[in-house]
Amino acid sequence: MKKEEKSTADQFKQIDTKELDFPDTVFVRDIETRVFQAITIKCLSTINDISLIEGNIIDNLLGREGLERVKGIHVEQDSKSHSVTIKIELNVAYGISLPEKAEEIQSKLVSDIVKLTGLHVSCVHVIFKNLLPDENLEKLIAKSMSKETDEELKELSENVLNEYSEEF
């Protein structure tokens, strides 16, 4: 008997009192995809060693700015179950454990979305699309290319000088 009383008491705690106070009123809340994208961007900005996919040249030509230019954040809402599914495409730094980074991203994002929207997050799908360029590697490549270019220019100039010096 105590179990039945306890479960009934638990059921009354879960009832929204607004429904009792305003029985004929329907409470509706819609959240646009841009809001979820903004929350996601803000959340991801606090996580190190990742970056969002950049917009393309068409976005630049059309003058898209801010959230209109967001690529790699896809949101689907299910109004019946009051839940949201998010798919994120990211770049990640070399040497980072992908499973650990995915777990960090997923837990932080779920926490922020639930706290700010009150909706259940049914899925956070993280897709690592590319590696972030390593600054040291970029410097080595640039240095190597400039060295090769310098050598090619020297060789070309020597060839040109030798070719024309014989004529004059």
C-alpha cells in the first residue's frame, strides 16, 4: 500500500501546475535553428583544439555574415517528444584523442542546451572532418618552399645571365 501511495505522490509532483491553474490555455514554445546554432558556437568556443568548418566563397560573395554563414551545425527538432538532435562537423588539432574530445564536446553541448532551452537532447553526432594545420608544420613548409623558390630563382637568373652574357 505504501508503494502505491508513494508512486501516486510522485505522479502529482510531475504535473505542471500551469495546467491546473489555466486549464484552457495551451503553452507553446518554439526555438529556431539559429538559436541552437548560436548556443553551439558559444559552447564550442570554450573548447580548445577544435574549430568549425569555414564558410565557402559563395558565402563571401553573397555577403553572408554571422549565423547565416554557419556551416557544419545541423539541428533537427522533434516537437512531439520535445527533443533535439544535433550534428556537428569540426576540424580538430593533430595529436588530440578523438574519443575523449568527442565526449568533452557532447557532454558540454548537452549540458548547455538542456540548461538554456529545457529541451531533451536525443543525439549529438560529432564528425571530425579535417585536421587543423599545425603552425610549426606550416612554418617548415613555408620555409622549405621559400628555400626551393630561392634556389630556383638563383638557377633561373644564372641561366638567363649566362645566356645573354655570351651575346653581348
